[in-house]
Amino acid sequence: MKKLKGNLLYGQSGGPTSVINSSAYGIITEAQKHQDIIDDVLIMRHGIQGALNEDFYYASKQDPDQIELLKHTPGSAFGSVRYKMPELNEDETDYIRLLYIFQKYNIRYFLYNGGNDSMDTAHKIAEYMRRVDYDVRVIGVPKTIDNDLPHIDHTPGFGSAAKYIANTIMEINADMYAYPKGKVTIVEIMGRHAGWLTAASHIASTEGYGPDLIYLPEVPFSVDKFKQDVRRIYGEKQQCLIAVSEGLLNEEGLLVSSASALKDAFGHVQLGGVSSKLAAIVNNEMRISSRRIELGSIQRAAAHIQSLTDVEEAIEVGRQAVKLATAGKSDLMVTMTREDQKEYKIKYGAHPLNEIANIEKTIPVSMINESGNGLNDEFLEYVMPLIQGINTPVYKNGTQTFTKLKR
Amino acid sequence: MKKLKGNLLYGQSGGPTSVINSSAYGIITEAQKHQDIIDDVLIMRHGIQGALNEDFYYASKQDPDQIELLKHTPGSAFGSVRYKMPELNEDETDYIRLLYIFQKYNIRYFLYNGGNDSMDTAHKIAEYMRRVDYDVRVIGVPKTIDNDLPHIDHTPGFGSAAKYIANTIMEINADMYAYPKGKVTIVEIMGRHAGWLTAASHIASTEGYGPDLIYLPEVPFSVDKFKQDVRRIYGEKQQCLIAVSEGLLNEEGLLVSSASALKDAFGHVQLGGVSSKLAAIVNNEMRISSRRIELGSIQRAAAHIQSLTDVEEAIEVGRQAVKLATAGKSDLMVTMTREDQKEYKIKYGAHPLNEIANIEKTIPVSMINESGNGLNDEFLEYVMPLIQGINTPVYKNGTQTFTKLKR
């Protein structure tokens, strides 16, 4: 195999997770083991936009202590972006610019860290560079709290968000039962069109603090059934805790939330608002006092309660990406397969990027209970290994310490 | 001094904190050291309502391991209540019933754990029992995340909520800066008419992740000034993080949130909604995209990130209450005084209940910055000792373990 010597270009894209920077840590530290062929790791500021603008961080300029702190820093430490690369057949402007940048900085390894859309971007770049015969290895590094990528057991970022959600639901439940007579509490959870994150609230049930009802985008939502469910639970307990997905769909397949006319750069409808709608139904149509809690961006940023399993896997997918690239592989995403169902063990592999992009993996029917308003033990068997262990935060004076990077 | 032999009756009242059960732990374990005079600790289910209904937990029936877990359990483990005892001169029905219960169960020590309103309840009971010549020692155990009790340096519950808020604001901030161009993010924080909890967001500034603007009920709110502040920050950073108190007042002293006609049992106006109002101003009048985050009940229930200092103090105010009562003291609330400003050290004492009830302590002007939209170093000197240390949660399989009590 021809030894390809040059720089590695890395970027973060899409919504942050609490462990995407752990993948950056894995990439940077693994790249240092390949100094015979990787000169330096350049990191695009705000993903592909940083490449187009020649706006980079250099791994070689960073303090090693700060590289270590990437494992405890939420958000996208190097900046993220939601920028849709044009179709190759429509507009080559950005690709021509990228080729110029790749040549100028001798970029021979390109690693892009994100979800479906980012894999789409990575694949298009791999495709263009192949067409123009520029030798570069392109590897996608999976990341999304939504857990909706295909051909992978689960995505880095999901486990920590699931752990935060499970523990927070337990706390909300304990708080709720302080009073003898209560409200209908509706917790709105992220996840776009997949219910994985909302389903994670069911983990709290293993301790007896789970939601009474869970509504997922995978199950068509009926207002009548909802009112029936709530009436039954509230009649029995005088309390009702509900977890609901932001992307809940009604029986016609329309978003239960008021669909906003605004779309993001990828043409996705902006979600949110479903808990307000359900709370209004409970208040106005059922005459029960209700309150809603939107976990918001905290669920993807709660670095103070990361799953150690998730952090370690996020680091490893980063390492694997470097290993694949330096071994001459390209146009692939790092994958994780569960080797054994009994004893949790992950085998790392790779899958073609073009079969990942723009496909959303949702919860299989077999994991959802018969009434369609909760999860079953098959889901728990799947999810429990992912939230194990604590990545103890670096506290100093009562607050966490996040990385400080040099430009 | 006459030795008063009998049972100790304890109850939790008002909004839960993440450490109120630590005070219960302190009371139960201290009472066990006074077995010569305290036969058992009876705990009212749902506060004073449990007493009126003869609905009790017995400390002697609980598993010692579960008593230990009180230190890690949020909510009010024995149930709380918002029940206003009538004025003594207006209606004695409840008091006559209580006297009957006290006699029936030989209650000689009465400890009530709560905020302003609970201290009012405790004082009225002390007053009534004095009038009818029933010998019982009544001690108030302070608790409120709002930190608004007078004659005490700070209240148990505040430190843990402050720690949660500071760390969560850091995470929201890190997440927000992922994108090159952002929104105005408005985080609504609890605290009723006092700004202490909202002010705690300023702790995040010590790490460089604080809010850009903080609006407190202590500073009359001007929409014009607000728009000016936001325009300046957003113009400079293309991002703006705002922390705002639910109880924000305008220049006429009216609630900025849409004041609801509903009032709670104590005649308090139901708060909430201020972040929606400010977000609407930013969206509609300033044409900047905004989003709001309401931390909701999680801020008082986040047992997974408790301040160890707060937990230890909550335990100690419980112990002190038992010591005061067994020493013959009554009609007092346990207090904490900061002995030394340099080296943080708390001296425990007591203060007459009637001087605590219904008085709200707000943030002194000297702790607020000149522009009235932030805090200064005097506030940090006050607050930092309160969030120190971690009360490591009891994780099992990735979720916390809360206490299981026997009825």
C-alpha cells in the first residue's frame, strides 16, 4: 500500500452531544501514534465552514492537559455547523474551493464527526475527490444523541443523553410525589423523528420512578387514546407523569406539534411544541391541572452525568476512524456491532457512507409495549449497557472544568 | 430541667429541595441518641395533613440502609403539603384536632421542616399548645431552595440548587457556542420574589461560561433597558445568554410574567411565564431568533449533583433541632451564622419563629452590579462556599438509588 503522508483534517457537525469532544480526543491522540504519515491534525472551526474559510485549530498547538479535558467538555469544542453541501451535479463551487484547501494544506485524511447529514457531506466530498483524482481518505465518525443512524448498534452521544434523561425523570418523579394530589406533568424530550431518547425515560421504571405513559413518534398518536390513558392513570394515582417525543406524529402522519413553516438548512421541519399542545388538552378538555417541562439543550450537554461506556466508545470510534484512514480505507463510517447479547461487548467495523446518509433508524415495534404507550424488557436489555459507569467530572471550586483551546 | 419523655413528631412542608431528606436523616439519627427521652420518631405523611389524618411513618420501622439513602433522595420522601393553618383567633378546629393527636401519641417534640410558611405553621402550633398548657417543644428546621429566610446566612437546599444551576448554565453556554451564529437563549429560574437562585447562574462566569445578562426581582425591570442590553451583547457576540427570575417585577412593581388570577393556599400569586414574554419581545420587537429554557422542578430535585456542603449542613440543622428541643427550647428556628468571612465556618444557633415567618430576604444591593443586570464579587464570596464538594450519588446500573420507606 502506498504511504500517504500529509495532514489530517477533522471537523464536528450538527447538534452537539456531551461526548463528541471525546471522539476528538480519540482522533487527536490516535493520530499522534501515526506520526510517520500524519504530520498534524487540523481541526475546522465550525465544521466544513471552517475548511471553506481556512479557519483551523492545530492539535500540535494545544496544551496536552486541555486535550485531556476534551473528555469532559460538552458542546462542540471546535464549533459545529449546519451547512448543506450542494449536490455534486448542481453546483461544484464549494468542492472546488475544498480541493484548493486540501491541496494547500496537504490534507490526506478527512474525518467528519456527525449524524446523518454529516455522513452525507462526507460522502459527497469523498465522491468529488475521487472524481478529480485527489488522494484523500474520508471517514465518517458517528455521533448523535438521537441514536437514529443505521448499520450501527447505537450512536455515541445517545448513552449519556439517555443516562441524563433516566436520572432526571427519576428526580422529577420523586419531586412530583411530594404532594398528595398533583398535576399531569408532561416532559418533552428530543430525538427528532426517532423515539430513542424519549424511550430512555423508561429506564427510570427499573427503580420505580418511571413515567406512567410514554408517547413515541413510532406509534401514531390518537388524542382520544391519550385522554383515555391519562384519565385512567390520574384517576388511580392523582398524579401522572408523561414523557413525549418532540417528533410525535398523529394518525395521518402529521406532526402533533404545530408545524412551523421554518425549515432548517437540510429542509427539516423545526420541531418542538408538542408538550404545550398536550398540556392544553389536559387543562382545557380534561380539566386537570398540568405542567410541562422541556429538557431542551441540557439533554445533549449534561457533561456532569456522562455514561462512562459512552465516553469510552466515543473515544474508540475516533481512534478507529484514524486506523481505518491510515490503513487506506475511505468513504466509510465507523460502526459498532454488539457481539454478544448476554455479555455486552462491542466490535468496531465500517460501513459505506452512502448507505448511512439520510436514513433514520427508529425503534423496532418489538421493543414497544402492546398499548403503544410504553417500552418493554427488550428495550431495557438493549439500552441498559449503554448508560453504565460514570465519567467523573473534573470539578474545581464546585464547577466543572472545560477545555480551553488555542487558536 | 424537667425531663419530657415521649415521641418526636416530624414533618416536611412546602416545595421540596434535593436535601430536605438529609435533614430528616439528621433528625432521625440524632433522636436515636436521646432514647432516654425520645421513644420514637413519628413522621407525618404530607406534613401537617398527615398529623390531622393520623397518617404516620415510624422511624423505628425503617431499615437502617434506607435511612442512609435519605441523604441521596430528592423530593420530600415523607410527602409534603401546602396547607395553611387558620389564624388562631379565627378557627381553632385544626388546633383542637392536633392537641388530641399530640395527646393520643404522646408527642412532646414537634419539628417542622420548611420555609417561611412552614415556620408560620410551627409558630402557631407552639402558640396554641402554650395557651392550652400542653407541654411540647416546637422547633423549625429551615429549608428552601429560594434562600429567602431571614436571620440565617443561607438556607439548606439553596447550595445544591445553586450548584445545579451553575453547572447547567455552563453546559447550556458550551452547547450554545457550538454554532457560529446563534440565538438569544433565555433561561428562566425559580426563586419566587428573591433572586438568589437566578444569581447563582453567575457562578458559571468564574469559568467563563456565565450568562451575559442576569435579571433579578430585586432590580425593577425596564423593557427598553433590556432591549438595549440584548442589542449590545448580540451585536458583539452574535449570541446572548440570559438568566431571568420567575418573579421579575417591572418599574411599577408588577410581575413581568402574565400574572395569573390563580393564587395558592397562602395567597401567593402563581409565578412563571416571564421567559415566554421576554422571548416574544426578542422575536417580535427585535427580530432576533430566541429560545427559552425553563429549568422547572429539576432545579430543586437534582440529587445527582448535590453540594456536599449543603448536604452536611442540612443534616446538621436536623441534629441541632433535636438538640434544641431536648434541651428544653421551643418556638425557635435553627439558624446558621457565618463565623468568619475568610475561612468559611458555620455556627449554629436559634431565632424566634415569629420573627422568621412570612419575611422574605432578598439580595442586598451591594451584591448587584452597577448596571443592574449582573452580580459582583461580593456575591461570589458569599455563594462559592455553599456549592463545594460532591455528595456522590449511589448509582446502581446507571441510575440513582432512592430510599424505600415502609408505611
